Amino acid sequence: MRFIVTSTALLKNLQQIGGVISANTVLSVLEDFLFELKGNTLTLTATDLETMMRVQMDVNDAQGDGRICIPSKILTDYLKNLPEQPITFNVNLQDLSIEMSSDVGKYKIGGEKADDFPKEPAPGETTSFNMSSIALIESINNTLFAVSNDTLRPAMTGVYFELSKNGITFVSTDAHRLVQYGKTDISCPVQDGFVVPKKPLQQLKATLSADDTQLQVSYNSSHLFVTSNKMSMSCRLIDAKFPDYKAVIPKDNPYRLTISRTDFVSALRRVSIFANKTTNQVVLEIKGNSLELSAQDIDFSYEGKETLNCQYSGEDMKIAFNAKLMVEMLNNMTGADVQLELSTPTRAGIFRPIEKADTEEVLMLLMPLMVGV
């Protein structure tokens, strides 16, 4: 088995799937990339048993079809330190030796049997729908940051895909905040729902191109499959019921505060420097069209206050939030202005961007903290 490939092109494709490989693996073959040559097409695969990613690339002067597992770390380290140039791979499928020849030298490494590499799960009975690559990237960007790390509540460690014929809604929560992001221009064949783990979504976000490339998204009771022309990914779904998130969203938040998103974030960053490092509590005091942000750390006699102009309709109010979580939410929004919907100091605040696409719905919810006396 022999082929020639450009070093930078090979490295780029390996880096796209390399994030799937775990640092601590039980089987040595899980530290490998699977190389499969068929004609002039080279297919590269990586897996951690839960997630499998595959990319295809074209190669030159290919001779002999074949499959072999190549250690990932030594191969990527070598490619990172090699200027762009053609590399010739000569693979002996009998003794599993791999010789790499470049303009500057020759290198040899040992591979492993391709038959030892885990098989991709069979799709079986699946339900499918199509969406663009950019739509999936936007959906992941808007929700992934709010996923929980609490393994005792596994359903909250992923993003919930809620499908309907009128669109698809992506939901994530860590019990302190909740994000609901909807796309109304994607039609799904049935009303359904499933929870996708964080790691494969991070991989998709890093791998997919931010364009209108069409993806086929398929799923069954245990796995999700995402496929495009040159890339495919399969991952095991989280086998747990997602909490009834709609029950958490307040139905009536009559007070409305509109403010510049960038000004709000900048002020929060400054004021939160003086907040207690455990709670990150910043108090929002709204009077008329004035918003005062304040924070203090009694242990160190720190205190910070700033006043911002805003547009507000409602009763004067004092409400506290975790500034770190609020900044992260606001940074994951787009547009110049943001609207905060409130009712009482003990009920969740709802954040929405003023400007959004006609085909998307964005709602971010943040639970308040008790205002210190």
C-alpha cells in the first residue's frame, strides 16, 4: 500500500478528527488513526468508543488498497514539525511497518492491525432530516456553554435536541441558567427528542465549515449520525430523560429593561472584580432609566459601583445575579442591544437579543441570587 500526500493537508484532516482520541485509553488501538486507502481516496478515522469521526481526502500515486492503524501522537508531532511538502507513505501490511519519505529524510514507525480498530455502530432504523452546516454550528455555539458538568445528572451534561415539524429547538442547562435556541427553517419528520453529549458537539463545531453545506442528521434510540460529503460522525446519545425545561421558564415577566450589550458586559467585568470570589454576586438596582451595578467583598473591604443608562418599563427593582454566568451568556449573544425581562427579585431573569434572524428564537434564563442585606 503506497500513496503520496501533502503534509499540511494530511495534518489539517488529522487535527479535525484528533480531538476525539482520549488521553487515557484502555486499548492501545484507541490511540491510533485508522487509515483506509481505496483508489485515490484516503479515509481517516478516530474513535474513543463513544464517538467516531471520519474524514476523506484525495491522495496521489496511490497503489494497492489497504487498511492500517497508525499511532496518532507520533504522526501528528512529526507533521507539525515538517514544512509543507509531499510525503510518500509505504505501508507493509504483512509486518505493519510504515515508512514515510519526505524531501528531507526517511522515518519508520510500526502500526497495528486494522481489524482491531472498533467498528462503527450500524445505523439500523434511523430517522433523518437535513440542515446546513452553519445552522448546526450556530446552534452548538448558542447552547454548549450552558451545559452542566454534573455527572450525577447525566441528561444535563449534553444538549437536548427537540424536534418538530415546525422546527428544531436546542436546549441546555446547568440548573443556574438555561438556554433555548430555536431554528424555524428546519423541518423534522416527527416530533421527538434526544440528548447529545458535549464532546461530539465540540468536535463538530471545530470540524464543520461555516457555510451552507448540507448535512444529513440521522438518529435512532442509541446513536446520532451526522454526514456531509467528506466527513461523518457518529456518537452515542445520553440515555437519560431531559428535565421539563418549559416548567422553569417564567410565563409572566412584565418588566422590560433594554441596554447596550457591550456596555453592559464591560461594566459587569469591571464591577465583578470587586465581588466575592465565591458567589461573583453583582446587584442590579434599577430606578427609572438608570441601572446601578454594585458588588462588594466584605472580607477584603472591596466595593465597586457603576451606573449605566437604560430603557426600563416597570417598578423599581433590586436583583442580584452571578456576574460570571451573566457575562458568559451576554457574550454568546449577538446584536447591539439586549432585553432583560423581570418580575420579582426571586424569579429568574430572561435575556433576549433585540436583533435576531427571522428564522431563529433565542431565550437565555438566569436564576437570581439572594440580595445581601
